[in-house]
Amino acid sequence: MAGKDEKPSIIIRRVKKVQGGGHHGGSWKVAYADFVTAMMAFFMVMWLVGALTTKQREAVSDYFKNPSPVKGNSTVKAQGQNGPGGASNSMIKLGGTMELPKGPGEKFTRDPKDQKSDAEKKLEDKQRLESLMNELQEAIGKSQALEPFKDQLFLDITPEGLRIQIVDKKNRAMFDLGSAKLMPYTEEILNEIAKFINKVPNRVSIAGHTDTTRYATVAGYSNWELSADRANAARRSLMNGGMDDHKTARVVGFGDAVLFDKTDTTNPINRRISIVVMTKEAEEAALGISESKPISVPTAPASPAAAVAPTKPTPAAAVAAALKEVDGR
């Protein structure tokens, strides 16, 4: 038992108060708010996508494949004419960065009506060339002059137009060896082709090609000269077959620079004449002309210094002008 003089000890009991609100307190409210915000954004995007046209959705899709406004390296080929990340070739302004003004004075490129007209002309051009290719393919199978050489005639549509290639074959060359003189049957082929070329208004480009066998008969005369001479010989034969002279837009010799068979550079198929019935766009590029309407560029506003009113002539200048008027000088 404690003594009378000892003081009783004081015991302090601390009680921890637990606030209500569940095991996690109020953190669920933050998570719920984030969820609601995300759902609102999702439904907003879905509503916007549903309101877009097909063309606009394609533009959005192309942007996310490669958002760069310049040509890039995308794993998926975009629909733009410059390849992945390139400019759109659509006639509708989709608001892409390549369609923004490039300078303070440039606002528009072409009138939408002109763009629609250009698109219609290109489509008409393409359909015309495809129809011509079908006619030629049918004629090759039926014509007595062309049917024996159908394995030496290749037709395809390229960005430049309808390409007709006449190639050499073993034991059946188009020209005399190392010469620009056409074989009689080659002239028959070209005369037949000329009749079809005249059916369309498109101009033609004629190119000559050789294999890599070096031409060494005449000093200074190489495959370049030989291919050019053969292309010109083909042009003359087409004219003899009835092709109008004005239809020729370009005659070139490529030597062995553009091989048909790159694995076997001496393959006879590399010796060929290529006739391209050109699209209007390719024709303009070959001739260095353009029928495009000039772009309307607004003039820049005059600087404050240039906008001031003209100064009055000095007294000496006024006297000189008066004397000149009186004397008739």
C-alpha cells in the first residue's frame, strides 16, 4: 500500500477516431470522376466521327497513320500522291497541313470548279487509254500482221500513259544487227500500231533501248546513238503507217540505262522500242507547257512609306516644267 505522501499516477488514454466513408475513404469519388470524364470524351468522339463524311474520315485516318505534312516513311502507304505522309490528291479540301497557305500572299491554289474539271479530264483520259489498250489487245489476236509477234508485244498502263513495247526475241530481231534499219515485219507491226494511235488525240513518246553489249563498229558511236537512231526509225515507220507527224512529242534514246531484264543484261528482250501514248499531264510535262490557269495571288499591302501622298514639285522643278511646256522642248 502506497504511503500517504505519494501522489496517485495519472493514466492518459488516447482513442483513435475512425471517420466514416468506407474502407477507402473518399478516393472512389476521384476514380469515378475520371471514369465519367473519359466516357464523356468517348461519346463526344463517337458523335463527331458519326457526323463526318467518308472523305473526312479517310483524312483523319491518314493523319494518324503519319501526321507529318511532308513525305515520310510509313509502314502503310497513304492515299496521297506523294506517298506516305504526302499531299492528298483529293479534289476536296480536307484541311490538311499541305493545303495551308505557304506565304503571306498565297490564299488559294485552284478554283474548286477547275479542280473538278481537271479530275473529269484525267478520268476521261484514263478511260480513253484503257479502251485503246483493249482494242490493241483484241487486234493483236485477230490481225494476221500482228498475231505472229504477240509474244514480242507488251501493253500496260503507266503513270505516263499507255505503253506499247516491241521487244527483240532470239532469232527474231526488230533491227539489223548493230543497225537502225528496221526489219520488214517490224515495219508491219509499227504500221498497224499507227492506225490505232491515230484514233486518240493523245501525243506519243518514242524511246529506244539496247542491251549492255558494247557497240564498237564505228568510233564514237555507242549504244546511246544507236538507241536514239532506232527510236527515230520507229517514228518514221509510224508516220508511214499513217500517224500524224504532230502527234510526236518526244523521241529519246536510253541506251542500256533502263533494262527490261536486269538479271540478264544481254537478254534480247532488253533491245526494244517503247511507244507511250501519253496522258495530257505527261504531254504537258514533256513539252514544258501547262494549260493550268494562273494562280490569283493578292498583292501585299503597301508599306506606310509607300502609301504617303506624292510630294509637290520643288520650285526649281516647277519652273523647268513651265519653260519646257512653253518652248516645246
